[in-house]
Amino acid sequence: MIGATHRFHGLGSLRFAYSKGKTVRGQKLALKYALNNRRQEFRAAVVVAKKVHKSAVVRNRIRRRVYAILGEHQTEITQPYDLIISVYSPDVATMSAEELAVIVKSLLGQAGVLSLEAKK
């Protein structure tokens, strides 16, 4: 899990990443990222729409799983990026943790968010 310093606070703070960010899209997830030089550390948000699953319990479980994976890789994100991971497949709720971690790490790698040591 990532701490409160690495989370967005309020809808207005997401606006910068949505307007200025670039997108990397995978099979089940998409990553919108923007370098934010006004901050010292990265911020991350996970967006799971009602379209993915009607149950809030399942959507929150998906969100927690993705945040846990980001927490494992937070030392590898050295620059102050604003990251928004959008989940658009209901399969994410039932896939294994290893498979989800591979997808998230590949998105971060494609975006160039991870440090050079982490990409090896």
C-alpha cells in the first residue's frame, strides 16, 4: 500500500494529469502519466468504473490490489510523476496477483516511470 503523501487529494488535483498526461494502454489497464515538477514525490490514483463491476466491494478490492503493487514498486519511481491507473476489464478482479503485477510493471516500464535499475 502507498502512503497518503503518494495519493491524490481531491478531483482538482487529477485535472493536471488528465489534461497534460500521456497514456499507455494495456489489455486490461491503462496508465495516464505526467511529470509534475511542482512536487517532490510521485502521486498515484486507481480508477475503477462502475462499468467494470457493479459491486463497490469488488471495485475496492481491485483498487487495493493495484495500490499494493504500486507500493511494492514505489522505491523504483524516483521522479515526481502523477500516475492514474484506469481499470477497464472485470477480469482484473479474478486474475492472480503475479499476473496483475506483471501487467502493472510493464505499463510503468513502457511509460518510462521506473528508474533504470528497476527496468533491468
